[in-house]
Amino acid sequence: MRALVQRVNRARVTVGDAEVGAIRTGLLVLIGVTHDDTNAEADLIAAKISHLRVFDDDAGIPNRSAIDLVAAGDQAQILVVSQFTLYADTRRGRRPSFSRAAPQELARPLVDQVVYAIERHGLTVVRGRFGAEMAVELVNDGPYTIWLDTDDLRA
């Protein structure tokens, strides 16, 4: 499982003309699922996202997690968007292959599991619409963008 995590001042997802999700201060998380992912990978990446210390403390040092912000009474929301293109293979030719991305019937419940696991950490999660053509808008704060891969997290 892979996640591209971006600290944002705001982010929103629309499908057509309809806004399906929006957040203010928090994290925009693009989630990609591959064929051999399980609930264990979903729980692992959700815990890492929830505990990432990417928000500034009083000294301006990124030393606080989304959980820390919420515990202090501040706002921190997570916008989760399924993104099969995180498993693009561009090694050959000019057209990416997406054969490493899991099919919808496997990916959907695992993306749901990531959301549920983040919520169990006491965070508010907003979602994109799985499988839809979405427009994702964001104001990246920093910019602060982090790549997570469960293969690396287990090492």
C-alpha cells in the first residue's frame, strides 16, 4: 500500500459540479492499493499517517501530529482519496501500466479500512468518491509532501 501525504491549509474534492469532500487544516492523503495488500497494511499506513509529526509546534518546528493537534483542541482533518495511479509502472514505453494496482473489489474495502483505522485514532476523515473522476484541489502548506509505502514501513 502506498500513500502520498500532503500537509494542507485546505483541500477539496469535486465530482462534476458537486463537492464531495472538503477540509481546512490537515492532511490530504492519496491512497494506492496493490494486489497483495491486506487489512494489516491498511492499519499500518493509517497509524503512520495519524502519528506523522508534520505540524509545527510553538517554536515553528514540525513536531506535532494530527492527533496532537486534535488533543490540544486545534483543527486537523484528513481527506482520503483513492489513487490507483500511485502504482503506475513507467519503466517501459510512454504509457504507464497500472497492472500493479489492485482491482476495485480488493482496493475499495482496503481504502475503507484505512479510513476506519484513522478514525479510531480520534481524527475526522473526509473522503473522495471511490472510482469516480474527481477534481482534487489543495493548498499545500510548506509545501510538505511525504511518500509512504508499507514495504518501507515494515523494514
